[in-house]
Amino acid sequence: MNYDSLLNNIKRIHFIGIGGSGMCPLAEILRSEGFELSGSDMNESDTLDRIKSYGIPVYMGHKAENISGAELVVYSAAIKDTNPERQAAVEQGIPCIERSVMLGVVTRRYKRSIAVSGTHGKTTTTAMLSQILIGSGFDPSAIIGGKLPFIGGNSYVGNSDIIVCEACEYVDTFLELNPFISIILNIDADHLDYFKNLDNIKKSFNKFSKQTTGLLVINGDDKNTLDSVKDVGIPKISFGFGENCDYRAVNISADKGVHEQFDLLYKGEKITNIKLIVPGKHNIYNALAAAATAHYLGATPNEISENLHKFGGVHRRFEILGTPDGITVADDFAHHPTELTATLNAAMNMGFKKVWAVFQPHTFSRTAMLLDDFAEALKIPDVAIISEILPVRETNTYNIYSKDLGAKVPNSVCLDTFEEITDYVCKNAKEGDLILTMGGGNVYMCANMIVKQLKFMEENK
């Protein structure tokens, strides 16, 4: 079925799981286009409150009658085909599409759609680019995988022909998109439960590149990216540190690793100086990708510099949660060895007395397949504390446990529960230390527990 044309002939859309971070922005954009919406969800959340504030009817819990009157049903990837609302839609002959398909439908309604892809850095780069374009008056729409304080959420409904969104490679969902501009930040071995090997990942990025209609913005320092796009016939611009790149960062300096500062060159000529308040070399790459794309769209060097300097990060990307008793507690979404390495190297250069990394491994398959790489990353901090592996969608057919990772990391402690971890770090961390929780799951809860306990200890000295 051609779902693009379907939207031209319907009025009423129902979202199953409307409070999800990927669903809420789509609902906001479709509402702004005049569609009548309804939705359901199992859990209360900030995003759900936002949806309700528009007067959109939201049902708590999933029941067949919730879809009454709908002409199209959209469901998130977490919603199984046994869901009563999906079953009711099938029985009633109502078209039913997954969220990634709807993202493709929505983004194709914009003349200049920009998809940010890559194994690492998608959310931060999408947020950086959105902040530059919004701050420079381009009035784009934006769909971001994390909360951007600048806009007070993870989505923005603009009134132009530009939309910025993330393009996730997992289970090839990004192949539902046909962007005008595609950014490829990097290509690394990940999601091997699905892709099996790096070669298959590169093939998927090649397909994605060939579905792009206008321009590729690529990491000129990343061999895997260059391999994946070499036979793609559309215009390309590159970013990176190497002399072969169109947009380059040179004269890089850092204030204790906290403020990355560099000159931005375009075709060998300096166009501006950029000072970031988010740390780490990986964020220079993210900023280069955002700057190159914004410059191509017509943002001035001064607008790019000003807005990147104001960019304070995204929720769960080195997010500082508090400094009770002189101990800094931060949380980060890093869940792949490359991300851990980048974030931990940045942390070690910030001048803290001691860096405590609290890592929650995310999926048995990733932990098993990348075990040695995780071990190398966790040797970087002064102390690594490893929790139980979060299963997510898997069973432990790999026979892998946290202690297998801990055995390869000399400076590590394996503790199963967040309560044990909280007690351990609060007893041993000292003023001037950094406690950094890391992982793609719910380890942020542990960070909040640590902040709470340290505050209690400070108040009861």
C-alpha cells in the first residue's frame, strides 16, 4: 500500500504507545497539519502530559474500543501483533503501520528532509543541527532521540520545508526514509544480533545512501563510511580532521577537556572559531557534521558558532545531575565500546581527582560479541563498577555474565544491584571525584539514587 497517498484521504489517526519518545513528535507534527488524533499508553510520562495538553484524547491501557473511529493506526516497535488494538485494527480492515514507516511518510512531506545516521552521535548531532537552524531563524521541524533543553523537549514543529530527524540503522529502520540530505557520522560494528557482521552494516548504509536524493554529508576520517558511499552518485561533502575533508577542525585546544575550541575551515579557509561547552573529541565530530549541514543550507559562520556555543547537551549525554558534597554525578547513554571510550577519555581529561565509571551492560549479544572491546574501554577510568547485564529483548543464550567482563578489567568491581552500587560508591568516593553512570538502559536510576544518598550524607554529617 502507498501510505504517502493514504494520508491525503484520511482525517483520523490513532497512535498505540503515543507517549513514546519516537511517537510523540510524529503526533505533534500530524496534529499541526490538521489531523485528528487519539492515542493510548501504559505509562504516565512527561511526553504523555504534553500530548494531553493539546486536547488529544489519550486512553491509559490498551483496549480494542480505543481505536474507534480511526482510519489509520500507528504503533511503536515495542507493540506486538498480539496487542488488542492492533488486532482490532486488522479485524476492522484499518491500515496499521509501524512508527518507522510513519516517520518516512511524514519526512517525505518536507522538501528538505535531513536524516542523521551513524553508529554513534545521532541524537547529539540532530540536537546540535536543530539548535543551529532554530536559532538562525530557519524554523525547521525536528524529531530528536533525547530531550533538548533549548526547545524543552525532543521535538519541534516549525513552519518551513525543513525537517531534521534521526535515522536509526537497527533492523534497517532507516531504509524507510528517502532524505534530501543524509548525514553519516560513522559506521561501527554494532547490533550484531541483527547484522551479524560489519560488512552487512556497510551494505545497509550503502542502500540508505542511495535512497538519499540531494546530498551526503560524511565523516571523511572514517574508512567504513568512505567505503560505504564510494559508489553513490549524488553530491557529497565531508567533515573531519584530515586534510582531505571539506570542513575541518584545526588548532584544537581544550580547557581541561571541558571546553573544546577549534577553528572551522571550509575548503582550506578559516570561516569561524567554535567553542563548545560539551566535552570530548567525539563532540567536535558531531559539531562539524552539524556545522557543515547548516552552512550548506545557508546558515552564516557566525550563526553556526553562536548556536553551537550555546548548545549545552542532550538529556543522558554527559548530563550532570548534581555535585553533592563536592562529588560530581553525571549520567551518559554510552552503551557501545566506541562510545564508552570517547566519553571516558573526555572524563579523564577534565581534572577530576578520580573517575568512577558505573557501567550497565546492555544486551547479552552486544556484551558477548564485543567483550574485549568493552574491557579495553573500562580500563580507562580509575575505577569501573559493572552491574548485571540488562537483557532488553534477549535471553542469555550466550552464557555471558558481568563477572566475565569484570575478569578482564583489573580496576573493576562487579555488583548486581543499583542499591549495592550506590552504597559502594557513596562510601568510597571523595570530594573532587566524578561518578559517571553509563549505559543504554535504566542505569540513570542508579545515578539518581547516588545523588540522593550523597545529599543525605552531606546533610547528616
